[in-house]
Amino acid sequence: MEAGQITLENSLSPQKNALRSNIKQSLSNVLGLYKKYGVENIFIFEIGNIYQQSKNNNRYEDYQEIAMLGIYYENTNNTASQNLNEIKHILGAILSNLGTNKYELTKDGEVLINNKSIGRIDINSIELDIDLLSKINLSPSRIVSELKNDVIENISLVIDRNKNFGPVYNFIKDFDPNITDMEVMEEYHGKEIEDNKKTILIKITYKTPETGEIRKQLFTQLKSKYGVIHRE
């Protein structure tokens, strides 16, 4: 049993009579399954809690629950040195995304930021203390995403049967910056439509919910410029 490990009084199994004090052991158990099925390039991780006691008197007040990130990497085709280099690259990428490239590795595998130990690294694994990382003033790289709330309207227009719709199409598409897309859905001439007329069904996509005024001005200018009217 490891030093500082918390034992259980009523464990169901003698082999599992203590709370885990590191994540690497759990990942190592999973690693065996990957190797059993011949996986050569193994990359697994877990975010979870470990449990330790700061003193050896087994008092509840001395128990610690620590949130950890554990990573296990192994390529069976690599040498030990190559595998260590890969695990160092993984650590560097994680810390860079969290906002720092300023960290140190000690000879015994401690990971230091501002001279504070935030985890450990060895030839095929990384363990980082999430609670300690959260207390360090880092500037993480962020990806800015924009949620679009498009509004789509189907509009039927009446136009002279022999008139080319191309200029009207371009006019509508460029009419307002809030119109992001336009598509011709259907062209129709037949019953309920005058012999010299046709209807064009179009689909307009707006990037704003405030479409009423845009639509009103559009219909006014379509009528005055091209003789095109909106079919109710």
C-alpha cells in the first residue's frame, strides 16, 4: 500500500481495500486491454478524483479529494526515448492551450509552474492537478464561435412572363447586408396567374429576426424598378 493511501474498513475485496491515490494505476489497467487486442498506438486519458491523507493518523479531517487529469500514451513501435519525447510534446500542447509555455520539468518528473508543483510526468504518463492549475493565473487560448440564428422566409413574386429574372435576383441578393442567402425554389405560370405573368417562389435567409422593414422596402423598390409585385 502506498504512503498516504486511505484504507477502507469494509471493502468488498482484499485487492480493493483502499481509495486510489493516483490516476496512472487506473489507466494502466485499461492499457492491458488495448495491448491484448494488438493496438500499437495507445492514447487514453481520464479526469477524475484521487484521495490522499496529509497525515498518517487516519483522521477524516486530513483526507484530501483532488481532481486530476491523467494521460497515458504509448506506441509499441517507439523506443523509450521516443515515447518520452512524445509525452513531453503532449504536456507542452496541453499547457500551451491553457495559456502558458513557461514550465519546468525536474529530474524526478515533477511539473513546475512558477516554482509550484502541479503534477508529474514519466516515460508514458502525465498527471496534472486540476485544482492547482485553476489557481494559477493563466491566459488560455480561446476559440471564438458565433451562434447563428438565421431567419428563412419563402416569398412569391409576380413578374412579366418574358422578363429575365436575373437582374431581379441580383438586386434582391445585394439589397441588404442582413440578407445572407437567396435561392429560387420554383417558377410557375398557369391557373390563377395572368397569361402574360409568372410567379417566382424564392427563399431568403436573413441573419436578423427584424425582417419586416427590410421586406417592406424590398417590395417597394422591386415594384418601382422592375414592376415586380409580391403575391400574397
